[in-house]
Amino acid sequence: MALDKTFAQGAWSDDEPLECVSILPESPDVMTVCFQAPSGRPFAFEAGQFITLELPVPGGPLYRTYTISSSPSRPLSLTITIKAQADSIGTRWIMENLVPGVTLKATGPAGRFTSAAHPAKKHLFISAGSGITPMMSMTTEIYDAGRPCDIIFVNCARRPSDIIFRRRLEHMATRIEGLDLKWVVEESDKYQPWTGYQGRFNQLMLGLMAPDYLDREVFCCGPEPFMTAVREALAGLGYDMDHYHQESFQAPQMPAADLIRSPEPDDDLPEEDVMAEIAFDISGVTASCPETDTVLAAARGAGVAIPSGCTFGVCGTCKVKKTGGEVHMVHNGGITDDEIEEGYILACCSNPRGKVTLDI
């Protein structure tokens, strides 16, 4: 009865903060944070999506995107699994300051790197390091369905002890038919013998791990150089790249051929010597700026706070509602066609044209 009442409240939305309820250390520099909605509302998202957290770091809020590592088939909690890099600010703040009971503002879920958007009978999940998190979410959802599956799950790590979720995935593989795990490490641990794949992921390993890779839907996540290597390996082997999907919160790398190719002329590009005007309705502020300025830059200059994450049109954190005027927007997947039809724009990659009115 209590569970029925929880679902009757509707799904969590980002008008409510997330409450940290537990923290699980995964390794010296990796931890899983579990959130729940203070109201008890369940979470509705697609496996592979991410949320954006507002972190109260010194000097002002910092917005960081994190892929959800839990599964939508387990909707009463939401987890992120994070790895702190040497130069990270947001993740370090979480590791050093977040404790059960603390609440954080969040936006989302968002993202189109989901198995739901690309249904298939046969999957090939390829990840490196913390890029395993969306694959864990997708795999758990398939596992929870209880039916046999066909997943080849490849994860690359520096050493065996760095493989995130290894024990959990190996347990799942003993309880369901069709989950085939492949680990690749660069070096063995001093006190642990390693008999699996060792070295850097390459075309030879791909052929040995997944001889039928041409028939599989491929999802890839990891550092940008790693994904580039995987993408080039598949393309070189004749894989149909329409069935390749990758998750990235970094600026897309332009192929060398595109760097030397002359761009097609576009007479409608923003011009530096043409001024535009942006009215921020709710804030009661109006700002003038050159058309070549982004809406986000103009907002910051006018003292209007628009949350932002990646700043190049991937994460969708800076999505705002445009109620009047036109913008020139070139994004990288952080907004859907339906949202654009409804009047939303991404402030980080939109240039105002003439007079623009925003609902902020």
C-alpha cells in the first residue's frame, strides 16, 4: 500500500532537490552516491541518461553533469558513480563534502545516449574507466526484465582492481543467460595474477571478443581518445556507423579532413557589428550585445544566472524558454526537436538575432 501511495504522487521532477541517503566507496578514487526524493516520489528516466547537479563550491554554484548508474527498473532511488580526476573541482567537492542528509539542486534527467532510443536484440557495450556507468544502467535494466539477453560487455581499465562494478556484473552474469563479460587491463596488479586481455583495446581484441560485431548495436563511453580509437576501429572494419552511439561531455573533435575542407558559405551567420537585444522577462533585465555573443555570455554580463555545464550544446543544462524573437543555434544534441518546437533554446550555443525575449 505504501508503495502504491508513493507512485500515486507522480515521478520526481527537478523542482524538488535530491537528498543524499548513502555513499558507497568503490575504490580509492571512485564512489557511488545514492539519492532519493525527500517526498518519496520515484524517478523516471531512460537507462543511459544523466542529471546535472548544482554544487555549492566556494565562489558560487558549479554545475556538473553525471550519468545515472542505477536503472529505471529500480525507481525509488537514483545513483551516480563518480571518479575524481586530479584537476576535478566538482567531483572532489562531492567526495569531500557530501554526506547523507545533504540535499542538492538538480536538473534533468536528460540525454539521448540510451538503449531505449536504439532498441536492438544484440548489444555491444564498450567502455573505459567511469564510462562504465551508463552501460551498468542499461545492463541492469535488461537484467531486471528477467529474460535471456545477448550483451557483450567490454570494459577497459588500468588494472584489475580499477574495474568498477566488476563483482556486481559477474554476479549478474551467473543469474541471466547471455551476458558475456570481457575485461581489458593495461597492467596486472602486483599481487593478483591476470589471465584476461591485457593492453590497449584494438581491432584484434574486438574480433576475438565479438566475432559478430557487425550485427550488434554498439554503445561506447569513456575518455575522448578512447572513443575515437573505438570509432575508428569499427569504421575501419566496415561497421555500419548508423548503429554506433557514444556519450561525451567534451567538445566534439573535428576530423582532420574537415579541418582543411572549406566551409560552405552561410549568409545568415551572426555578425559582430550587428547589435541584438535580449529581454530577461522574469529577471526584469534587458541587455544589448553583438550577435556573435551567445545568450549565455550576454546573461552573465547582465548579471542574470543561467545554469550551464558543458558550454557547447551537449548536456542541455542551459536550456531556457524563448518567448519571442529568433536565435541562431548550433547544438551538439543537448536539445530535442520537440523542445525546439516548444520554443526552448540552449543558451550556450545560441546567438540572438534582433530582439529576443526569454522566460527567465
